[in-house]
Amino acid sequence: MDQLIISLAYKFNGWGLALYILVTTLLAGVLSGIIGIEREMKGQAAGLRTHVLVSVGCVLIMVVSIFGIGLASGQIDLAKGYIDPNLIKYDTSRIAAGITAGIGFVAAGTIIRNGFSVRGLTTAATLWVCSGIGMACGCGLILEATVTAMVTMALLMGLLFIERVIGKRSPQIKITVQKGVAIIRDLRIQADANGLIIKNIGISTTVMETGEEVTVVRVLFALQSSQAVLEEFCESFETKKGVLSLSRIHFKNPLGE
């Protein structure tokens, strides 16, 4: 199939290159769009349009790298029906190499750090993959691009299930504190002191039956956290001023490690 797509560029007395670009950009758009839809459904800033545009742009860059310079300099004649490698006197990879550096700036814009939480890493990775899919399509490697897109989608869905299972089994604590009590900084300092890894912190506000407005802080720890250390961590906050209650979730018996 790859050779069939590539052969389009040499047909119709040179006009086949336009058909080649049309076919490869459409394929890249569809393949990257599948991944982009998954990100769009997750509510990520870089969704369907961003993934498609990155991939389609990479197709054009690859076509320019392979054909553009050669056509402009007269080193490539599409009417011959093939490219004689002995006539090419330029490095076709130099322009394409800039994609890997340039995509880093786009991907970095999707990464957001908020306290202990870091969002956008997976989206940055999918953008990087879509740039590779676009490059492959631009080279005419349609089968390889299709397989990569399908494997990527399978991994995104399959690994998400595993991550959710791990998240549900990971130890958590729920701390209810009086409104206005600053506790996040203390959580971070105490976790660092105890060698605990905090995966995420969620903060919400609720109203108790007494009518008092309180803040609820949920802390998610790494799955392999020491239960004895976790107990020590919890005990240091149970008697802290302003803490109304502290609940343990998915804690094991610290003596049964």
C-alpha cells in the first residue's frame, strides 16, 4: 500500500504530487483526529483541531523536505516517474528534523502544574505521536502511520483503565478543616519529611449539618507508600488546630506489611 501511495506523486505528468499531498494530508488528518477526539472528550485544551493541524502540518513539511527543494533546484523531475537518488545533492532530513524540536514548544503549552497536580503530559505525548504520524504520511508510509494510530488509541484506553484501578487502590486521606485554615503547605512539608509521594490533592468546600462552611481536602498517595509512615503522617494532622476530622481510605494494617 505504501508504494501505491508513493507512486501517485509521479503520475499525471507531475500533477500527481498534488494528489499525493491531498491523500496523505487527509489520511493524517483522520488518523490524528481519532486521537484528538479522545483528548477532546477528556476536556484537554489541545483537542481535535490541535492534533489534526499538527499532523497535517507535518505532512506538508515532509513533502517539502522530500520533493520541494529537489523540484525547485531541478534535481527532481516527477515526469520521469521516479527519483534518481544519484541526482539528489541535498539532505532531505534537515527540514524534517526541525519538527521534533518545534513540536516541543506546542506540547509544552499543554502542560499545566497546579500544586501537586500536573495536567497535560499525556496530551503533550499524543501531540508528539501525531507529529510522527504526519511525518510518516508525508513520506508515504501509510500502513506504518495507521498501525501507530491504532496502537496509540489502544494504549490510551487500556492504560487509562489500569490507572483507574491503581488510583482506586491507592491510599487516600480526607481531611475536613475549618474554612480559612491553610493546610496545603503543611501537607507538602510533612510528606517530604516522611518520604511520601503525593500523587494528587483535591480541594472542595461543603456545608455541614450545623450550617458551618468547611473545606475538604483529599490527598492521594502513591500505591506503594509505606502504611506505617502513612499512619505517622495522619497522626501528625489529627491533633492539628483547625482540623475537624481525618478519614483514611484504602489503608492496610501497618503491622501487616
